[in-house]
Amino acid sequence: MKQKTFWACLILLATGFVACNSKDDTAIPDTSSNINVFIGVAGAQFDIAIDTAFIGTDVGEGESTGYKSFRAQRYTLNIYAAGNHTSPVAFGQISMRNNYHYSVFLSQARNKTLRLLAVEDVLNPPNPFTGRVRIVNLSDSYNSDQQSVNLDFSLADLKDTTRFRNLNYLAVTPFTEIQAGDYDRHINLANSSVDLLGTIVPTFTVPDGKLTSWIVYGNAYARDSFKLVEFQHN
């Protein structure tokens, strides 16, 4: 299934909920959808609500709410500065379908604007003795000529190398099936040998039967800013 991407770019969106014609709540189908919110913004904490239901408080950089279950319908995602619910610092609508999983990523662009990115998580189980990995690039980085830079990611062992090439800011790859085992991890400027690992662990174990996202955020040109978080979906 092709991964679908939805945008919520801090613009005012009209809320349009559809009311059930029946007065009997038992007529409403029993549906379930799941949402996870990840924070890729340094130096701040946030409270996160679906409509008015809070799913996370004091969520800081590199942290997430974990999946929370809601009835399948359209919701407004509101993200507030921690402890201040007067008005959201970021918000947008998301239509959550029955039996689907979604992740929403909050990041900060170079101009300090907060950006929301929502994606469908296609959590098909891997084949035996394999795992699945995807990349989420929340790093809005620019070189000395003020040109935006893309990133390359790879996992290598003695037999093969799996590559994710030329990923721009807010790019999300599909989950890629990889043989379970130990790999060398590489993150580089696109089409370059410049290593961006810094303090990031240079090895990664693809766990058997698991789905993992590598999520990077921060400035790729600043060693202490550029960070990677691994999120396991199952």
C-alpha cells in the first residue's frame, strides 16, 4: 500500500463534523483508529490534544505520546505550549479511518516556524526473519550558501546495503523490509561522503518482526543539534 501523507501547516481550518441522524448512540458503528504524536523541536515541551482530549502532557524533544485509540472520524489536533492552553501553537485537522494508524510529527523549520506533518503508518507485519525500517527527515538544514540540503541514509552489512537517498525536509519513506540482524548505520549529506553521525550510535540492529522509524531532527551542520530517535511501532 502506498504511504499517504497529509499536511497541517498552521493555518486556520474550518471544522466540519457530521452528526448522526439517529438519536440512539447504539446506531454509531464501533470503530477504532490510532494516532501517535512525535516532538522534533529542541528546548520546548508541549501538551497535545485530539479535540479536547489530551493524549500527552509535557512531551519534549525526541519524545512521543505513543499510539492512542479514538473512534474513526475527523478530529482537530491541537498542540499547546506545556501548561498554557489559551491557544495552540500548532493545529490542524486529521481524518482518522477505521483500523488505521497515524503518526504526526512536530518539527521546527529554519525560520523557527513550527510544522506539522501527518502520515499513515502502514504496519503490515514483516516476513519471518526480517524487520521493516523507514526514515522520517525532520531536519531543515542549509549549507554555507544558504541552500537546503538533502540527506542519505543507509544500513550496511557484509552482504548488502539498503539505501534511502536524497531525502528532503519532511520526507517520509515507506517501510522497507530488511533481513534481521546487525548493521552499520550511515547518515550523509546527499551524494556525499560527509558523515553526519556525530554522537548518533553508528550501529543498528534490525529486530526480527518489528517495524522501526528512524526520525532525525535538528541542524545537520551542528553536531550537538542533529539527533536521531528510533521509534518502534509494534
